[in-house]
Amino acid sequence: MPYFTFIYGDLHAHMVSMPLQLFAMAFILHEVITAGMEKRRMRLLAIMLGAIAVGMLRATNTWDWITYMVFGVVGLGYTWAMRTRAFKWTLLSRRALIDGVVSVGGFVLITFAAAVPYLTWFVSTYNSVLPWVEGKAPIWGYLTIHGLFLFVIVSLLAWDTMRWLRSVQVKSLRGTYTFLAVGIVIAAAVLIAALVLFLLGTPITMIVVPLIGWIAVLFFRKGQTLPMHFLLAASGLALALTLAVEYVVLDGDIGRQNTVFKFYLQAWLMFGVVSGVGVAVLLRHMRAWSVPLRNGWSTALIILAATAAMFPIMATLGKSVFRFDTTQPLTLDGMAFMQYAPYHEYPAESYAADPALARFSLEGDYQMIRWLQENIQGTPIIIEGQSDREYLWGGRVSVNTGLPAVLGWRWHQSQQHTLENMGRLVDMRLANVNAFYQTTDIETALRILRYYDVSYIIVGDLERAYYTQVGLAKFDTMVEQGYLELVYEQGNSRVYHVIAPSAMD
């Protein structure tokens, strides 16, 4: 699933958070496998760094923070229990309680403190979950996405189960029949619950619920190793995430598109870590398996891995069909396509100044953007024309230079500004951008420049397609009057520098 992000070159919050998620998993793993060590002088520093990383997830991709906060608290709680046992403390002794408060409580406190700057300035009305009662994921779709990982995880669980059973002697079960009976009843209840949920319209419960039960049994079995505890916990949490999105959805989502995408990405990363280790463990021990089992398992793994590995190749080829110009040479330069691509803006008739101008080459914008990248210092505010909807060419200068614009993508801004009347402010910016380019009144244009503290005005083929020539002609008049200076001109592209907008009173 992460490759989907990279094939689109989408520098989105869910991509930026990936290294933080991996760091958080590494932190939890480190705490688990060092739980019983007597001398760890840097333990508090490690907890602080881990807490900061998890706290930063709240500001980076908020819904990742929830998952790793839970994972961190559970992991450190488990570590605290292991330390208490290793140091032979009683759970309610002063030393044990202080250790628990410092490690678990300190982790939670620092996690919240790390996000204070973000929480101080960002507010959203979308901060809750809602029940999801519409269509559920089919089993075939679930296995298509997670099948390779589930194969490895089930194999790892089976291997650990057989290792456990070989270590248990029948005579050691004497006196435990009551516990065995209770365990059988619980297992039966879990399977019945999974079946009921399946019949009620959630098919993947027949996969997820039994696996979580199996993981729980192996987690609490006597003699389980610390690394396996981490792998089992990560597997169980990832499975739980994939089940949770069948019942809840993030408030404000489009259906449940982003809910599934964001939480499946978390599960994908956890599954990937567990499966990587699982394959290594199984390959190390498979020599002890029977030849038919070894050959059959290896063949299945190769087929599944080869099939999954086709996605980056096939998806790249599939995406390449939709390039602006399929004859352009291959390159890693994300702007190079503009040198070759013809473009049609497809504006609505009511928005277009001249629909005939909506077909143009992107070469002019390419040269203009390169000039801006090479010559503009700092982050001055620009104003550029707007398309009549998202996913067209509007915002292209801001996107490719990083320079702040009066307005980026209107709908994305509206999604982020969800408080009452905030959406109206976004719409006001859109109206002002369009009015700025369309008006013939220079004083009106100057007021807009002053209000938004604009330093550079963009005029290219996009602006000529949407705004009247009469409106655009005022910029040359403003140059003559000393309000602007023309700093770039090539073909249909112009860049005007605003001369001290704050001093235009």
C-alpha cells in the first residue's frame, strides 16, 4: 500500500509519518527486549525520545498517534511488568509504582507535551468516530491486500504452536483440566462470535477474530520469548485495526475511503515488520521440516511474494498510460513532463474567458517555474489564477516552487478549516483571487494586493484561459504607474513584482 503513495509522488501526511511509525515500533521493540536489564543508564532518555516521536505523530498524521499511543502504553506497561518480575519487586511496592509512573506516565505526559504547539494553533471539527453500517470488505478483497502477510504470520503462529506443543509433556497437564476446559469453551465462544458477525455481514471476522484469539494464546503461553511477544502484539494490533474499520469511520470522511486507507497503512507497516522477521525465522528453522512440507511452503511463499511484487511494476505501467505525453523520455524529474505536454484545462463555460485558450502547452509554465525556483529568495507570497475545480492545473506555481499563495486548492483548504464560517473565508479568498485578475479597476487590485501582502503576480496560459484580456491588461498599466515591475517575460508568461504593497496607501 505505501507504493500507491509513491507512484503518485504524494507528499501527504500519511507518507511523512511512515519513518515516525517505524521509529515508534523500533522504540517499543527496544524497550521490550531490554526489559529485564539491570543497568540501563539511558532508559529515561530512550523513553523521552520515543514519546516525542509518538507525540509528533499527532501533528503529522493524527490517526497514527492514536494507534501508537496505545501500542506505546501497552508496550511500556508490559515492560514495567517484566522489570518488576526481574527485579523481584511486588507490583504495589513503592519502587515498582515509581518505576511505572516514571516510565508509562512519563511517556504519556511527554507525548502530550510534544504536541502542545500543534494543539495550541490547530482546531478541527472532525475529531470523532462514527459507526459504519454500510458495505463491508469482502474476504477476497481483504486477502488481496493482506494475503502475503497473513500467510507468513499464520505460518509463524503454526511454527510457534508446534514448538510449544513439542515442549509440553502430557504429564504436565495433570491438575490443569479445569483451565483446559475453560480455554476450550472460550475458543468455541470466539469461533461462534466470529461466525455470528460473519452472518451479520462482516465477512473478514472469520479470518481476523480467530487469528487474534490464536495470537493471545501464544502471547500468554509459558516460556514465550520477548521478541515473539513484540511480534505477536504487533500482529494482533494490526489485525484489530483492519477489523475496526469495518465498524467505525472517521468523522468527515468520504464514505470510509480515508479511514480504510490510513488504518490499513498502519497495519501494512506492522505486517511488513512482522513478516520480514517471520520469514527470516521460518527459513532458519525449515531444515527440520519434512521435505513435502518444506517444498510446499516454499512454493506457496514464492508464488505469493512474486505475485505481490508485480504490483509496483504493473501499477507503474498502469499509471504511465495516463501521462500527459506518453512519448516523453523516462526521468526522475517530476517537472520534466511540462517540457513536452500539451494540456487542456477543461474549464466550465461560465468560468472561461475564452474556451479556445484552454488548450495550451505547459512549456511556458515550466520555464517560468524554473526561473522562480532559481531567482526568488525566501518565501514571498504569490497570487496565481484558480481553476474552476480541483485536480486541474490551478495552483501549479505554488505546488512546484513551495511559495505560499493567496489560495491553494480550495476544497482541501475547506477540509482543513472546518470550524463555523472558516469555509466562507476560504471562499472569500477564491472570490478575491478571481476578482483580482478580472477587475479593470486598479485601486481594487491594489487593495487585494495590500490585504494579502502579495509580492509576485503570476500571469500565464492558465490565467489567459480563465480571465479576460481586459482584466489582465491592467498589469501593464500598473507597471507604467510604478506599482509593479515586470521581472520575467517569455512567451505568454509574465511575473510581476509588487513594489512595496504595504506602502501603497
